[in-house]
Amino acid sequence: MSHTQSYDVVVVGAGNAALCSAIAAKEGGANVLVLERGPEKKRGGNSFFTDGAIRVAYNNLEAIRKIIPELTDEEADIIMMPEYDESDYYNDLMRVTGGKSNPGLAKQLVSKSYETIAWMRDQGLKFELNYENQSFMEDGKRHFWGGLPIKTEDKGVGLMKQLFARVKELEIDIWYEARAVKLIKENDQITGIVVEKDNETITVNTVGVILACGSFEANKKLRSEHIGEEWEAAIVRGTEFNTGDGIFMALEVGAQKFGEWSGCHSIGTDSNAPIVGDFTKPGDIFKKHSYPYSIMLNKEGKRFVDEGADLRNYTYAKYGREVLKQPGHIAYQIYDAQVRPMLRKEYDLEEATFYQADSLEELANLLPVNQKQFLETIEEYNQAVQEGDYKPAEKDGKGTKGITPSKSNWALRIEKSPFYAFPVTCGITFSFGGLHVNTSGEVLNQEEQPIKGLFAAGEMIGGIFYENYPGGSGLMSGAVYGKLAGTSAAQYILGKNAELVN
């Protein structure tokens, strides 16, 4: 059975980028349909699983207070908020991507970040200060750090709940368990999209399609093919539905591949985390991000990265792959009683897997590691630790001497019992390979000209992230390019309608 329906704009996907684009297109006067491949109870894409931190160029605390007007004068008086302007954001992005981020796309992300947050607030989204993971108290003042002070209320769950509420308010149609399978292109422009729903094939006539259904990280075969064979073993942190559908539909109609197809965002996550995102346990609860205060050892009992190379916000998205390279795709974060109280909240959750012992020898006995080498590595590390002031919220330069890899900051001897080992494996968040999209959200063909009527947003845009990314910039990119794509699609429809009238 097949039949047809008509909409001005069809949005493929129902995460943060998709819903921002649907709202912007509707605001621009378009009649919009959203397609969600999953059932209603599994809606929201990867965005549902995030911890809601969103990186924005905010300049100063006054600008943040416009986004979070609930902040009282009493609260604001004790906040020490470092300035973070567009050049800080741009430089962070370029630094962590080794200068590879496409300058045009990067500048657009950064320069539109604050106004997009303000627009989201106008849509009814609530933001709050990221007290838990990005600040500490000292001398009666609350100090923020790392350029990431803002998060959505109630993490990714709250973000998606509020976006879906706004979509409902605007009377935007959503089809669940509706998988887009093919774009229809005639006379060099998009004229429709083919959808599989309820064992039927439905052709939706449309002038504009916005692809915002993520990258291909949940597709084992594509991971293996493009990122490397070992990636078959990675667990999928988010939705199981991001299998590359949108990217490959676009390539079929002549879109250009772009970005780092061999790269991805991945992190160290609990070795017992579910193999795909569990919608009953959202909120990014399995990550293990206090490793800058640890040393990480593999099964052979050896260290393999400089855990203290930089603040967590700038290394976590690349260290997952380093864990994946280790024997058995596993590593152990080692802490002692001195640092245990400083660890992030996720270490205290009942879902956290860990081993505890009163001596390092006992700890080694509990782990499937080369025990002799394990103890030798810790002993060598302890002897290499240099004196200096330990400052957990800034790069303190308290490092090691004479060992490889060195530990550049936050090097404390592991000597105070009890001792802890947290086993981590690699979880993939999204792949960096995607489509070539311009700064208006239009998908480009092989000649780098826009494919008329085709737009994209979110994780399927290639060329922004390479090897790594500054924490919180994925959600921001989704919102910025979602809003841009929706606005561009609505303007395109108005132009088409004007042509018909004339």
C-alpha cells in the first residue's frame, strides 16, 4: 500500500537540531512535518542522553543573567565568572581540532551561539548554571571554569521535553516509527521524500527537506568501514536509530561528503554501560570524566595517555578512542582516598562499577591485569610526581618527571587508602563524517552549489569537528544550524510560492 501527502517542509529526525529547525521553519510560515524513526517512547535522538551542557560565547555574567533571569542578586554576588567571548570559543574550537575546523562553519557556530540560546529561551526553554560539573567553592566565592557554565534544565531530558512541548504548541505534526528512506529529486530540486510507516510506503510531496537525523555511529558496519575495525567493539552511548540514513539519502541525490569520516566523538564510559542508549536511564550517567585526577592503566598494567594534559572539557572527546585501542578495549581509572571526594557526581551513582581495597596489592588482586606491572607502574608514577600546589579546577602544572607518558597537571601520589579502580571502555557519541553544508544550512553538491530544497543540521554536518571537540559544542551546533536550516527552508518555500504566483 502506498499513498501521498503534502507538507511545505519535512524534517527528518526529532532531536535538538531537528526540533529547532522545525520550530524555525514554522515561525517562518511553513507547514512542517517531523519524522521520528523510533517509537514515541524512544524519541529525542542523542540529545535525550546528554547532560545538557551547552557551550556559548556569553561574554560575561550579565549576559548569562539575561538567559537565566531566575538568578538572584545574592547568588550572582558570589559568582566568579571568567569572560568567554567569541574569540575564546573560536580559539578553543580551532585548538582542539588542530586548526582543521572549517573556518566559515566554525565562525557561524560561534557568532550565532548567544542569539540562538536567547531564541531557545523565547521558545520556552529553561537554562541554569552548571554548578555541579563546572564550578567549585573557594573563600565563599563560586568559581566557574572551562567555558561551559550553562546547561539546560533537567539535562537532555528537559531540553527535549521543552522542545517537544513547543512543537506541540505550534501544532507541528510528528509521525513516529516513520523512517525516511529516499529523497525525490526532479528538475534539479527536491520534490518529495519516501517514508516507511506502519508497513506502508508513503510519498510526502514537499519542497523542502531538512535532514537532522544524526550520523552513522549506531551502524556497526559503517563504523568498521570508515573509522576502523576496532570500532565494532564500541558501545553506542545514544540512540540506536542513528545509522546514517540521512547522510546516505543525501549522497544518493548528489550531496558532497565532508569532514573527518574516519573520526568520531567518543568517551571513556563505564565498562558495564548498556550497548546502546537505554531510554529508561538518560542523562549521561555512565560517563567517567574525573580521569584528569587519576592515572589510567590497561590490562597490561601500563599507562597510555597523559591524563592531565588539559582540562577534561578539552580531552574527553578523544580519550575514548585511546581506551578502545587497549587490550580488551578496557582501562582502569585509579584513585586514592585523597581525590575520591573530588570526583564528579557520576562516580557516586548506583550504576557506577568500581573495585575498592585497602592496599594497592589487594586492588591489583581484584583486577584482571598484569599485577606485577600494575604495581610497578604506580610505584614509578609515585616517584615521578613533582612537588607543587595542587589546584583541581585549573591547570596547576603539578606534573611528573622522567616517565612516559608524563602527567602534566594534577599529579598526586596514589598513597592514601582506600584505593579505587573504575573500569572504563569506549562509548561512541557521534561520527564526525557528514555532508558538506554551507553556513545557511543548505546541502551542497559535488560542485559545492546548493541542492535546491535540501538542508541539514546537527551531527550530520561535516567539517566542524575533527579528532576532538570542546565540550558542549555539539548541542550548540545542533541548535545553531537547526535554527539556520529551518529559517533557510522557510525562506526557500516563500521564494518558490512567489514564483508560482508570478
